[in-house]
Amino acid sequence: MRENERQQYERQFLERLSNALGERGWQAVLEPRLGDLRPDALVTKDGFTLIVETRFAVREARSSWVLDLADHVLRFDRLLSPAAGTYGILVTDAEVASRLVAASARYPVAIHQRHPNQGMGEFIEEICGACDSLLIQSHRGASTVERAELVGDSNISSNKVGSSPVGNLSIAASGFSYHTGEVVAGDRTRSANEIEARIEQLTGILGPHHPTVLSLRSELAQICQSEVMYREVINDQLRFLSADSPDVLGTKTSLASLLAQKGKQEEAANIYREAYQQAAAIYGSNSQKSLILLNNLASAYAALGRTSEAVDIYADVLRRREEELGRDHPDVVLSQNNLANALRDLGQLQRAISIFREALDTSRRLYGSDHPTTLTVKNNLASAYAESGALREAIDLYEETLADRVRVLGADHPETLTVRNNLAFAYMENGDIERGVPIIEQTLADREHLLGADHPETLSTRNNLANAYLAAGQIGRAIELHAEVLAARSRLFGEAHPLTLNSRNNLGQAYLMSGDAGRSAELFSDTLRLCRAVLGEDHPDTLTAQGNLGLALQAEDDFDEAISVLSDTLHRREALLGQSHPDTIQSQIDLALALAQAGDYQEGARLLGVAEEHCITAFGREDEKTLWVRRARERLLDMPER
């Protein structure tokens, strides 16, 4: 093939590949120019970047191709800092030696060889499938650590229904705004079979304990989502590689990520802490890998209820990134977003709102208004507004974000449905029940159609609809839906899974509002027992269950036991969260009302006075909740002593 014919053929191939990937949601740029880096194509999707290089009409593949592409991958990764990492694909019709395949496995590079009798269309479909597979793997393996940094909320984390405090009603999240995606069984099996075949092939060439074979075994563990396989690989890597090998670090990180997904946050935190120390020793404490691991340690702490520690770490990561990278860098946006989310969990809403605003401004400058990062940060800012009581600002921002996501992603995209869900709850918090409930009903119907009845996000939306019915006074429908979700989550995840515990708690709350205090107390008692066993006595979810049990006991007129339980809940929340945290304030209110109902109006009024002071600090002097507490205190002061 002549040189001009080869160039024409490669151009035709790249154009057809670009069009095929575009139909799958990828964005492809042919022959981009970024300084002295000029690859044949740059392909991106969901924060993942692929560099495509073509080598046609050459007899035998060369090792220099792999090394050059690996160098380009590393340089692009530093330059662009994509959230889900960077990978290289080498496309060729040359003969590829087995040892070159083995060598390429040590780099973020995949070689795809077109066989002589393979048509261009078939080969392009194969490459597209490989791109999709790499994207899925990037969301599950060590490189997904970066992607996991950007977290968003799927609903309003509100502890009230309507305008009056009624205990701690937990509205389950319906997933992060960034989705890792699921691999259907057929795709997972096919991928596993492919990796197993490569392991068998390279074991014969390199031996069972070669670093490449061990890396492939780690990749197989990732596809199979197997803790056992990960632990076996780590043991072998420690035996045959040095303890400070980057390969050991990568496998440990992947295991920690899997453990976190399964709710085993304590063990995940221990591994992240150890991996961070190892990465700091290898790459430096301010390297990208080290700071990603430190970020994930903070995420594990937040999941364990150690929110203050998480805030300290997130703030430290943000400070280091600003010093190393400057304020206008994508990693700084991620750190700002994560710190603000943790501050929300601590109840420091004004500080969170300020940081979210900074992150949103920076994201708009870096990416534009339609980029997924910008839309996620905007969603989180709206949620912070809603939690602070600034519902008009929240609704305006949710409506703007929803319009953006419908335009950019389509009306049925999961992230569009997430914002629609958030908007509905903002309407309801603002008293517009009739506008909010139909939106959640439609969101549930869409998710059932798109994802199936048992998908976790579908179940979370059904849970949220049940809470919407509860707020609308349709208690029977709420109980029915919460019971359905509890049964499904128990079957899918087990009795002790956090989502199952959340459903058990919500069903107990619905029974309490129906007047069936006995059944409610039974559910809350069971939930509390499981939360203590799974999460520990001082986890925020455990304290939510404990507080709700106190309310159920109060409804049964068991005032002595109710006051004891609510008092203990208040003391634990004060120690864990501080006196001005919204959950602590709710405990102050709950205990005050229980004391008043038991006849101790003076102590109840005193405690409501404390709650009012903290409401002013947390929400403002004229906030609806502050005014409600003030009026309740005044009524108690007017009550005659018994």
C-alpha cells in the first residue's frame, strides 16, 4: 500500500470509528493539537479519555509503538486530569508478537489487531466494544478512584415532613449524580472469559507469578467483583513483588473500592489509609495518586459517620491541590465539591453554600455550563439551599439544572431523573404537595421502564414516593410502598444492608404517623439493634433509629423510657455532631416535647429555648423552624404547672 493510500485508509477508518463511537455517546476529536501531542484521535465519555493511534500497512508491530503511546497517555493524563483516567488503544493490522502483548499489559495500553479477513465494519464494532468495556472497567478498578471523587446528591436530605418537626424521617438517596454503571451478566461473563484466556496464555509464556499475570488476575477480580480473588492476588504480589510495588498499591486500592461499595467502610478505610501512606512514600504526599487515596479515605470516614474527620481531610486535600495546581484546576473543583458535601452533613450549610458557589464558578470557566461536573455541582448547591431553608433559590436552581440536563442528556437519562426527583421534593418542602407528588410518580414510572422494578435506583425512587405520600397525608399508600421496598431490599441486599435498614426505619415512621405506635416501636427497636451491630452505637443512622424509637415509646405513653432514650440520643448527637447540627436540634426538640407531655413544662420550655438559640445559628432568626420552636416554647411557658 502506498503512503498516500495508507493515509487515506487510516483517515477513513478513523472517521468511521468516530461516527460509530458518537452513536454510543462518545465524543471523538480527530488529530487534536495539544502542544507537541498529536494523536490520531482523542475519545472521551463520562470523564474517561482514550487516545487512539493507528498503525496500518506495517508487517510487524514494534515495541516503540507501545512505549510511545504509554508516554502519551501519561502526559495527556497530567494535562487533562480526566475524572476517570486515561487509556491508550493501538489499532493495527501488523503481526503482534505474544511478548509484545505481555509487555503492553504492563502499561495503560491495549493492542487491537485487525485480521486479514476481517471487514472494516466488523473491526470498528470490535473497537467500539473495547472502548465501552474499558469505560466500565475504569469505573470499577483503580482508575475509578479518581471518578469516585465527584459525589452528588439525589434528593433533599430533610429531617422534617411538612412544617412541623415529626422526628427524623430519612429520605433515601437514589444514587450519585455520577453513575458507575452496571455490567449485564452476559458482558461480565464474556469479559471474564477473555481475561482468563489471556491469563492462561501469558502464564505459559511468563510463568504464574510474573507481574503481568498478577495484574491480569487483579483485573479479573475487578470484573468478577470478588474480594477473595483480590486478597489472593495481594498475597501473591506480596510474595513475589516488593511490598512497596505500585502493583500492590493498585490492587489494594481496587479492593478498598469494592469493600466500600459493599458497605464495609471500616475495612475500606483501613486499606485506604495504608495505601495512602504507601503512595506518599512512592510518589510523594502531594501526588495525584496520593491525594485521590486521601480523598477516598475521607469518603470512607464520612460513610462511617466520622464526618468531622472527613471534613478535615477533604479540607487538607483541597489546600494541597490549590497549592500544587492553582485554583482553576479540575481536581480543585472536585475537592471543593466534596468538602462542601461533607460540611452539609455537619450542618454547616452557609459555609457549604459558599464553597459550592466557588466550585460552580470555576467549573463553568473550565468546562462550560453544560458539562456533567458543572451540572452536578449546581445540583448540590441547590440541595444545600433547600436544606438551609432557601427553597425559592433551590427551586430556581433545580429548574435550571433540569432544563440543562433535558437538553444535554435527554428527558429519560438517569441524571435527568435525579434532578427531577430533587425538584419534586423542593416543591413539597415549599408546601406545593400537588405539584411535587406527580413528578415523583412519573420519575418512578420512567425508572421502572428504563431500569426495571428491582434496580436500586428504582427502589430508591419508590422509597421517595412513599415519603412523598407520607408528606401528603396518604399514609396507607406510604405504608404499602415502604413495605414493598423493604421486602425487595431485604431480598436483594440482606437484612443488615444500610439501604434495608433505611427502609425498615421509614416503614416504622409511616406506622408511627398512622397511629400504630406498637408496630412502629417494634420496627424501630429491630432497626436499632441491627444498626448497632452493623454501624456501631454512635453512627448517625444508628442515632436516627434510636431517636425514632424514643418517639414511638412516647406515642405509647411510656414516658420514662422515651425520655431516657431521647436523652441518650441527644447527648450522643451533641458529642458526635455538635449542638447546632440540624439532627442535634431535632433531638433537643424531641426531648423537650416528651418532657412536656410527661408534665415537666419548665424543663421542656428550657430545652426549647436552647433549641431556638441553635436554630438561629443554623437556620436564621426568621426561619420557619426557628419560629415554630419559638411558638412551642411560648405555649409551654403559658401552661399551668401540674
